[in-house]
Amino acid sequence: METAPQLPLPLEQLPAAIQRFCDPKGPTPARMMAAKGLVPVKGHDQITMLAQLSADAEESVRNTALESIRKLPDNLIGPACDAPLLPAVLHLLARTLKNEDLLGRLVANPATSDASIADVAHLCSERISERIAVNEERLLREPGIIEALYKNRNTRMSTADRLIELAARNRVNLPGIPGFEAHVEALAGQLIPEPSDEPLPQDMAFQQTLAHDKDENAFTEDKVAGLEAMKDQYRPLSMQIMEMNKAEKLRLALVGNMAARAILVRDHSKQVAMAAVQSPQMSVGEAAEIAKSKEVSEEILRYVGNKKEWVKSAEVKHNLVFNPKCPVGVSMRYISHLRMEELKMLAKNRNVPAQIKSFAQQWVTRKEGKE
């Protein structure tokens, strides 16, 4: 991914008509007047001038210039969104504009950088994501935009499918999407819908599930409900997920919240379960609950046990070792990390494999010998 164009720009890159008003060596009061729009500069040059001053070394000038940009009338900003302005200026507008019509014009502007489009794609509305998604040339030139749209909860599910198919057809790998290859596989042989003005029924169903997920996501990292309890507590969400196809589950694993991940990590499809546990949003608290669950697969427990960030947690290691489904090789690795009382409990635990109990007893004997 290319780096987003940044302000301030070197003075010589600016139009000659505004250089004297943007000169950082000039008097602050003069730059302040320019930031207020009180100098004889109009049209696109005025917007470029204000954008440059929004990155001025003087805080008061910066804030005033930004405020001036926000107050500019649409009939002045509109043409700028279509114009071949400097990419750094368009990037500032992309991060500042709230008007959907103007933002739609800006993302359609060929002069807007790919990095700016990717920045917008992360959190934009459904309408803007649809506008971005039809520019296949730009998408293939900068696949990071596809990844950003895919991870955006507002992007339609049918559009996400279309983006995955586009990348696969053009042999573009998307490493930023966990489960990308599985999603490609899930779409094999399916009819990919063309872009449409209105969302399809599958799009509305997917958004309803996301809304349900958000409503029922009453967790914190300090207090995470057990995975087994999730079945009854969040049965409506579970039922909605059961009706999803594989591609929809894979995307939900990435863009859904904690409640959805807790359900999907137990999915019968190994690829869906792995996509859920690999979600960048997965927290240590969730990992601890997964490590304790007897309903997840050995592959999932092995993944948790090999995740360096998670096994720094004493709770994660404890839950793995005491989980009878955890692969023995993973459990053995963390037995020596347990406290004495935990080792004694493990040595007497009837549910874990005999090899684990024996090794725990060896550590009890070793530690008692040192006391």
C-alpha cells in the first residue's frame, strides 16, 4: 500500500499565487489572515492554501484553516472534489468531508490517491463503498482497497463476494483477509451478482445479523461469557448464523463482534472456525474462553497455544492445560508454567490424559524437592 500523501507540502509544489500566504517563514498574522480566507485567493487555489495552512507549525493557524475548510460552501468544494488538485489536498478533503454527495465525487476523482481511497473505504457508508467498488482498475492496482472494503461492516455482502471473485479471477492475493482462499473456494461455481442500485435480500439478511450481533455484544475483555453458555444466551444470533452460507460466515468471522466469533469458532467448517480465531479483533479474554472450551476443535486449541501474544496470559495457559481436548504437545509445553496448587490439581484431574497427569506429578515432586 502506498503511503497517504501528507501536508504540509514543500512551498515550491504549491501554485505560485498562494506561496507567499503559506510561507512558514512569513509573519504569523499574515498566515492567520490567509487561514481565515481574508486574502485575495479564490477557487481551487483557496482550497489548496487552506489545506496547506491546516498543517502549519502554529496551532492557531492550523485550527483556523481547518475550520475555514469546513465552512466552505458546497458550490466551492464540489468542483474541487472533481478537480486534479494535489493528492495531499484531496486526501485532506477525504478525511474532512461529511457530505455524502461530495465524498462520492471525491472517491471517483482519478487524481485522488489510492491510499486516500483505502482510508475512506475502511469506515465509509454503504453508498460510498458501492461507488468505490465499481472502479475495478483502481481496485486491482491497489488491492488494499479491496481489503478495506471487505472489512467495512457497511459494505454489502454481495459486493464483498464480487470483490473476492475479482481478486481471484485476476490472481491477486489478499493476505490482509483471513480466510481469503477459503472464501474464494466457497464462491466456486456460484453466480456472482452484478452491482445493483439497491441491496439484495442476502445483503439485508447479512446486515440484520450484524445488527443483532451488535445488540447482543454485551461483553468486556474482563468478563467474557463462556462459549458453551453462548448457545442459549444468544440463540437468535446462532440461528441466523446457521442459515448463512460459508462465504457469509467467513466474512462475519472477520467483521462481526465477540458474540459472532464465539459462535463461529465452533463451526463445523474448519475454515470458518479458523477465520474466527484469526480475526484481528480477537482479544486475550476471548482466547482464554476458547482455550477452556470443549466444543472447539484441536486445530483451534493448537492455534491458541501457538499464539505468542495470548500465551503470555496465565489464564490462557491454565485453560489449555486443563482442557482434555487440547493436543498433548501443546499442554506439555505449559505445565511447567503452572503454580504449585495448579500442578497438584492437574495431577489429580481425571479428565486430562494420563501423560499430562504424570508430567504434572513430576513437576510437583521436583518443586517440593527444592523447598
